[in-house]
Amino acid sequence: GAGVLSMSAHAAEVGLVFQLLGLLVGAALTLVSIQMIARASVETQRWSYEDIGEELFHPAMSMLTGFMNVCNCLGSAAGYLIICGQV
């Protein structure tokens, strides 16, 4: 995404070694979280975040997960509109 554009500035601020370490930790956490979501999806036979949250936790978690997805979509849309306005 757009975060790739700021990687060189970030490396200049914190150093290349720290940035690479941060990227490796982020990649490992992403891998583990995707594996956990996939395992939960297959074991519960639920195929959306809301359904997994409802099945494994509480129906209120389904609402929270849906709200977080809406916020993510709105934030992404706002970011793209800002970028389009600057181009």
C-alpha cells in the first residue's frame, strides 16, 4: 500500500537494521494471525470475520468485528479520496 512510500524515510530515521527487524516481526505476526484465522474458519465452517467472532466468542463480537470492518473501509476510502485530490 501507501506505507511502502514512507519506508525509505523511516529507515533514515531509525536505521536499516531496526527497520528490517520491525518488518520481520510484522511479517511473522501476519503469518501467525492468518494461520489462526484460517484454522478457525475451517474448524467452525464460518467464512466471514463476523461469523467467526459470533461462533467463537459472543454475538456482540460479531457487531464489533463488523464495525471495525466498516471503519477500515471508510478510512481506506477517505485515504484514496485524499490521494486522488492531490494528483
